[in-house]
Amino acid sequence: MTQNLLGVGEMFTRLWESSGLANGSWENYVMLLISFVLIYLAIVKKFEPLLLLPIAFGMFLINLPGAHDILWGDAHSYYEVSKDSRGLLWYLFYGVEEVIYPPLIFLGIGAMTDFGPLISNPKSMLIGAAAQLGIFLTLIGAVVIGFDLAAACSIAIIGGADGPTAIYVTQMMSKFTNEDLLSAIAVAAYSYMALIPIIQKPLMRLLVPKKERTIKMKPLRQVSKLEKIVFPIVVTLVVGVLLPDAVPLLGMLMLGNLLKESGVCDRLSSQAQNGLMNTVTIFLGISVGCKAYGNTFLTLGTLGIILLGLVAFCFGTVGGLLMGRLMCKLSKGKINPLIGSAGVSAVPMAARISEDVGRENDPNNHLLMHAMGPNVAGVIGSAIAAGFLLSII
């Protein structure tokens, strides 16, 4: 009888020791609260829900007390996890570790993108280029603060407002730095993308006078099918020759667009836009979220990265707006500077914000299609900026 009681006691002791209640830390509980906030923003506020919700749920899963070793493994570093302890999230993370997911995301983005507004108004590329200002200013600032060059490049790319690009650069740079920056950079990049309306609108009202906000632009010219087919080939050729490091992202972007515009690959284009894009988005989101583990995520370094990311994003918007104002002056009032804020890579949300602020001042002023030119130029610009950063390391 006594032995039976001891056996039952040992059973409950083992059950207690294996439970999350005995293994949780305050950092895990803080991250659980943060994941609930992100889930709320994704579902209720609809802030980039397609990516924010998987990221938030990955963060939620990995921070459940006691779940880390089951879902990930017995070490925090990807390559230090023993073969016998590898969990589901470790295997899903392979696509991030080997930078497979970001180019596939770009393939889907390309298949959904219409470069017509950019081809119709090539000057939009100047705005897309100017919006990369935040990347290079933050790169300098991060180096001055004390980050090594590889880490500074990873932080600076947040200014491109492109989550897959930020993940791609961070993982490629991880070979040259001892810091694990992925979770902080990914969370910052996607959070700021989700908060574009809150961040950009005050800057637009501050930097663009009301008179210029009401400028109406002429309709864009119709772009031929031949132009749309030639464009992705020429861009890939030119950028590929000058900056080969940009090809993995830019090449996949242009391949997706060529599948769409060729008119002979409807099944492939549809798959890239829907099945492939949706699947990779789920895997990418949950893989990024699972790296936000409380014990390693909640540090002063993470806070610094998030603050620098905000600086990068704000100056990216400022760069686009200032270029928009300059083009407005040079064109003698034919270009509305509000489209400059769309020079960041967040498609199509940034273009919609240009439309919204324009209509605040004149309900009949429609800037969406004009803003899509700088917006898709920003996608190309962020890929080129990523290639440039990789080439200097």
C-alpha cells in the first residue's frame, strides 16, 4: 500500500515537473501578453493580418511554458538542437534558416503586381529610390552606436518596409555576426508595416502643405502588353549585371510578374498568387514568431533594434515625401507630393494611405493609381538596397 502511494506520488511529481507551471518564466508570460496584443491588432484592427496573425501565434506557441523543447528542441540555436529533440517548428524554420521562404514570397508578390503605373510614369522610380533614405541613414546610425557592420545592415533594412527582404538580409548577414537578430527585426518590420497608417499620415500632413495636397494629377497613359512583358526581363538583366546579390529576390519578383503578364502561364501565375503564396506565408509567419522566445527576446538590444527600425521607417517615408515635393516643384505643380510616401515597399497599403490623405483634402482627388508607381518602385528599390548591403559585406 505504501509503495503504491509512493508510486502515485512520484507520478504526480513527474507530471508537475513536466508541466508548464513548473517551467515557465516571467519572460514567457510577458511574451504571451505581447502575442495577445498582436493577435488583437491582426483580427480586430486588421493590421497586416495575413502575416501578423501567424507571427503572433508562433510567438504564442513557443512561449507556452514548457513548450519550447517540444516544439523547437533542446537548444536555442538552430544548429545546436540535437537530432532526437527536433520539433515541428524547428523543421518549419528550415525555410527561414536557408533563406528559401523570402524569394518564394517575392515570386507571389510579382505574380500579383501590376508594374503598369511605374512603366507609365518612369519618374516614379526616383521616389522609390529616395524612400531608401531611411535604410542608409539608419545603417550609419547603427554603426555609430556600436553595432557591427553586418548587424547594422540587418537593422537598417527595416526601413525598406518589406518583411521578406528584412528576413532575407538578416539571415544572410547572420553568417557574419554573432548576434541573433531575426526575431527582433522581423517583429519590428511587420509591426511597422501594420502601423503604416499611424506612422505615415502625421508625417504627410507635416511635410506637405495643404495646397500641394490638393493637386490633381492627369490620368496615366495606357501601357501596352509588350511593355509589360519586356519590363521584368530588362530590369532583371540590368540589375543582375550590376548587382548580382539582388538577383535572388528581384529575379523571383520579376519571374512572378512575367508569369502574370505573359498570358500563357495562367495556371502557374494563379498558383504563385494563391496556393504557393498562402502556404509560404503561413510557414514564414509562424517560423518568425517562434524565434521570439521570451528568455532571448526580451533584452535591451531588442528594444534598441525596434527603436532604430522606427527611425529607419520614418526616414524612408520622409525621403519619399521630400522627393515628391522636389518633383512637384520641377513639374510646376503637376505632381502631388503625397504619392512620395508610397515609395516604401509596403504594397499596396502605402499607396492607399496616399489616396486617403489626398481625399481628406479633396474627396474628388484620386491618387491611388499614381501612388502605385512609387509603391512598386519601392519593392524594386528595397530588393536592390538589399543586394547592395549584401555586396559590401
